[in-house]
Amino acid sequence: MLTLLRHAAVHAPAALGVMDLLVAGERIVQLAPRLAPLPAGYDGIEIDLGGARVIPGLVDCHAHVTGGGGEAGVHTRVPAPPLSAWTRAGITSVVGTLGTDAETRTMAELLAQVRTLRHDGLSAWCWTGGYHLTPCTFTGSLRGDIVHLDAVIGVGELAISDHRSSQPTDAELARVASEAHVAGLLTGKAGVLHLHVGDGAAGLAPLVRLLDTTELPPRTFMPTHVNRRRALFDEAIALARRGATVDVTAFPVDDGEDAWHAVDALERWWHADAPRDRITVSTDAGGTLPRFDAQGNVIAYGVGDPASLIACIATLVARGHALADVLPPFTSTPASHLRLPRKGTIAPGMDADLVVLDDTGAVRDVMARGIWHVRDGAPVRLGTFEAR
């Protein structure tokens, strides 16, 4: 099946101007200001996008694809988000993780959900391990999971600086990071340690100590939720200057809260002239966003939303930032850092993961691996058990 998209204002993420794109199967095969019509007799369709902006499909590097939560009892386990929850939000690539609960949630379940999403047309991978040590694995070892399971790209989300963590020592963190790093070398996968960072006063100090005392390269460490405290975000800037890539979460932030919304965090990052290719934004979708009292009891919680990424992009553009400058933390940077092949960029040879924006910056159409999933804002492809 050939699809010729005409008059697309392409942001690849760089602004390329108005272009035509030819999609064959799952790939982009041509990109030029003007392409020839489809040959007669070929199975194909031409669509005129009328100058609408086209961006790469968003890459969400931290999401609870099986659902998360459970900190307030089993009745607070969040259901798995359906396929269209991702695609309607412009997400075409997702990396799933286990969180606090690696007892009723398992690596087998996570792998099964990744395979389900792949079957349904999304591109999906996962982290192995979860919050705690001893880690939850499928093969019996972290290195084994990364080496032998194609969907597993690294270790995560191991918790530090959080009362829910297993309180890992520096030696334990170093051992886990080395497992991730060596497995990455053996496979060409990301091989990073993706770390949940809580509200604890220690912040990123454990990672700084490991950079100071081990031979592990900085790219091995990828802490997330680093915008949850303002001082923690300053630590994240310093860590990125040493070569690590950090991830901010697009969660809601109340007025006066000691946190930075992802939009504000990105603006502060750029203002500080921190390395632009070492920050990503993820949703935490499907996971709970709990609030705790001083005794560690849940007093309130929300649920991470896949739509939070496209909302951040729209807000940043509305604040006057060029779309081409805004897109990398949501597209090319996570794809590059996590070594996800053919993702995050619009170019010949890349996967045909495309998002067409309407005039307001909302998602209008979504193509994932060459197949339309959303047209005119409505899903046209649903998961196996989604209501029709």
C-alpha cells in the first residue's frame, strides 16, 4: 500500500517547509518539495494535507502500559490504557515499566502487554526490574532480560530517594547499572538504568557518587520525575552537564507547589543553556500520581494521562517557542538516547510514524507504522477489546 501525503508542513523535528511524503508499507520512502503522482495500477492513495503541520510520532519513554498504582490497596490498581489512549494523544512509541507493585504486576504481564500493543500497531518496548531490589525479572537476571528479550531495552524504574524504594546502597546501584550497561554493549540496545526519583532529600546524590567513584559512563543513568522538586531539577541540570540524560514528567502542578510543570521545566532548562539533547519528557500514563502524608499514607492521587505530552507541546508553542525547538524532547531525543531504531524523525528510511496537527496544535490524524489510527481527531483503529 502506497500513501502519498501532499502539502505537509514537515517538522522532522527540524522545520523543512511544505513537502510531499511517500509512505510504502511501514516506512517513509521519499520526502521532497514535489513528488510525482502515484504510478497507474499501484495500490495507493493520495491525501492533500493542505499545509497542515506534520510532526514525528511522539516517543513516551516512561508509561505504565499494564496500569500502575496500588499504593492505597488492590482496588487502586489502575487498568491498562487502551490502544487509542496512546494514538489519540499522538504517541506512536511507548516504553512500559513496572512501578511500586511488582507483586500483582509481573514482567510476564508487562511483556504480554508490549506484544499486544505491537500486534495492534503501536511500537512498544519495556524496562525490566521495577522499583525494588531484588528486581522483578523474566529470565532470572536483569542482564538476561535485556540480552534475550527483544522488547527489553534497559532496567527501570528502580526507585531511589523515596520511602517506597528498597533503599538501595551505592554498591547495589552500581551493580544494577553495570548489568544494564554491559547488556547494552552486548545487544546494541539502550542499556541504561532508568531511575524513579522520589521526594527524598538525597535527590540525585547517589548518582553523583557513582559518577565520582565508578567507571560507568554517564549515559548509563537516566533519572525520571526530576521536576517533582525545584531543587531536584537544579541537580538534574548539573547531572546532565556531566553527560547523563534526564526525564521530566508531564504531571499536573498546583500553584505554589514545590515542583516545575514540564513546560516550565523545559523553559528553565533552555534558559540555563543546559544540554538540549539530554532532556526528555514522558507521561507516566497509566500510573498513579499519589500524594502522601508524613507517615507515608496515600491522601490523594491522580492518574498519568497520555495526552499530557501533546498538551505540553501546544502550550510551549503558544508561549512563542518554535515548534522545531520544542519537539526534540518528545521525539528525536528519547529515540536517540534509547537507541530505538527508525523512530523520532521524519526522513526516508524511517518508520512512518506521523502526527498531523490541526490549527490549534491538537492531534488531527495519526499514522503509526504506515497505518492510520486516528483521522479527524477520532480513532479509526482500536485495540482488540476496545468498545466499538
